[in-house]
Amino acid sequence: MDQPSGRSFMQVLCEKYSPENFPYRRGPGMGVHVPATLQGSPMKDRLNLPSVLVLNSCGITCAGDENEIAAFCAHVSELDLSDNKLEDWHEVSKIVSNVPHLEFLNLSSNPLSLSVLERRCAGSFAGVRKLVLNNSKASWETVHTILQELPDLEELFLCLNDYETVSCSPVCCQSLKLLHITDNNLQDWTEIRKLGIMFPSLDTLILANNNLTTIEESEDSLARLFPNLRSINLHKSAGLHCWEDIDKLNSFPKLEEVKLLGIPLLQSYTTEERRKLLIARLPSIVKLNGSIVADGEREDSERFFIRYYMEFPEEEVPFRYHELVTKYGKLEPLAVVDLRPQSSVKVEVHFQDKVEEMSIRLDQTVAELKKHLKTVVQLSTSNMLLFYLDQEAPFGPEEMKYSSRALHSYGIRDGDKIYVEPRMK
């Protein structure tokens, strides 16, 4: 059932966290708190409020009684107000200003672009360290006002806001460590460089789904713009079409983690080639697409890189190739070995005093093999027991008792034996 419109924060809070809906509990990690009795509110003094309040999709349009918010939310540290109907920053300010220990605030999918955020209202956000404004269509002017009033802001989420450009703030935000700005339309690198100017301490930059084009920036400039960047996510940056763009990532002096899935440049390579070529080109990264790069994998990738480019014309060989040849020397091409698993084997089928050599497919199951053997041993599948004997098995035959198990999982090889026995009644 749809929530009625025009509901206040306090009204929703009382309903959701009433004793009937949210019984008082004790225990480590629960964060449950029972505020002191508020005179004249016999029901509300029994609210069992955790320090993390989740009030998303509740139809909230306004704050409600500020004295009551202050009385019941003094201990609250995290507040999720996403998917409500808050369209006035002044109402948001009334809520936040009465939650003195608030560190995390989620305002995603509220129509806040309909009002202007004044600095006196933004001042009530001063203690917030993590702010989520996804799909709020917050203007850059609003973002700038927030940045000037939040001296301790560490994480900012600005996804799905239809940004095509970035507007530089007149003041740098030295505290911001993580910027999540995915699913916008920031195509030109000149817009991304503005983020480096605004957020010089940035540790993590998530730019996925932005159709980012080529990285047009000198190595020295990239190092100055993002001196502390440790992690970057460029998933589905459709405009990255040459390896030089990937090489530019080496200009970030502290970069350790890169995410690069869905890049057109990489689509023509196999999964293995893609990963090895990226690891070899990015010598400083320790994590690629969420997976740790171990020392052994790095060496394998760098050796693969040498062999991959050794037959290319000199003008097409990347500089990284020469660096790696200096490190490992010129390598011999690897011998071509067919590593595909066998699809069938020849085995001896023993039944009573008969032995018959047969070729069997390894992709079939035990049940399918029994059907195949039915005409050979003249037994029904329900009356058939199979035992597999590995030529080198120290423990004797192994019963093939699981009908749905694939034959290849037994490690059957040419010359092995399968014994068929009738089931004892």
C-alpha cells in the first residue's frame, strides 16, 4: 500500500520504532538506546532507537517537531532518508541540526534540486563524514555550498545526477578521500581534472559508466592533480580506445588498485590475455578488477607480455616491452601444447569372465554410462553396480555410486578398468 503524502520525520520515526514494531533488545552490536522520558509524550518515551536509523521510502516531506527530534536522536550516528519526498533543504536542515552526532547521511532520490541550499542550512551538516546524494539531481552550486560547510567530509556520492560537466569549487576540500560519481555523462577528461583540483587528498575515485574518452593529460600534470590517488574505477569507459590511455595510469604516484571492465580496447582479447597485458603494463598495482595480483602472477604476466610482443614490428612494440626485456632478457617462444581435456578414453569393461575394450565419453554421467553398458552386460540400469579402477590406485576399485556425477571427475585415463556387477537382491 502506498504511503500517504505529507508525513513528517518524527511521525515515521514513532511508527517504525514503536515497541510493537521494534522491540527493545540487548546485546553486543545492537546499538539500542532508550532516550529519557520526554514530558507529555508517554508513547514516545518507550521508543527503542538504534544508532543507525533507516527511514527510506516512507513518504517523508518535512521534519516535524524539532524538540522531539533532538530528544530522541541525540545518539544517532547514521541516517538513511533515501527515496522520500524531501524537496526543501530547510526541512532537511531541521532534521540534521537536531542529530548532533550524525556522521553518515543518505539523501538519495529525494527531489532536492527544487530548492536552493543556503549556507546557514548547510552549516547544520558540519559533522557529517559520509554524504550520499545519488539521484538527487543536486546542482554543483549545492555541492559547493556543502563542501564549504563540511570540514570533515571524507566520502561523497554523486551518482545518477546527469552531470555532463564539473563546476570547480572556489575552495578545495582537503578532507575528501572517496568520490563515487558513477552513472553520469562525464566524457571529457578536462572535466575529470577539475575533480583533482577540488579534491587534492582523494584516495578513491569511482568513475564507472561515464563514457570517459581518452586521457588527455601529461604525466607530470596527472601526478600533480591526483597525488594521493590509490584506487580508480573506470568500468565501461567507452572512450578509452588505446593502450596509451592505460599507460597514463602509471602517472598517479600512489595508484595500487585499478578496475577496468567493459573497456572497448580490451574486448578483442581473451580474459587471460586481458588480465596479463594489464598487469604487465601497470607495474605498481596490487589489485586488478577486485583480485589481488600475487608476485608469481606478476612475473608470469610480464613474461607473457614479452612473448606477446616479440614478433610485432618495431614501431608497434610498446616501451614497456623494452623495460621488461631489460628485466628478464629475451625469452624463447613457448612450445605449443594442447591443454584441452580429453573428451573420451579407452577403458576395459569387466563383467563376470568377459573383458571388452570400449571408448567412452567423459562428458557423460554415471547414469548415462549405465544406459550405454546395458546392451553389453545384459543388465538393467537399476540392477547394475559400477566400480572404477585407476591403474595407479593404491586402494582398489572405487564404486561409481552417484548417478549424476560426470565421468571426467573420476580422472579416468586410457587403459583404466571399469567393473560391472549385478546388484545383490
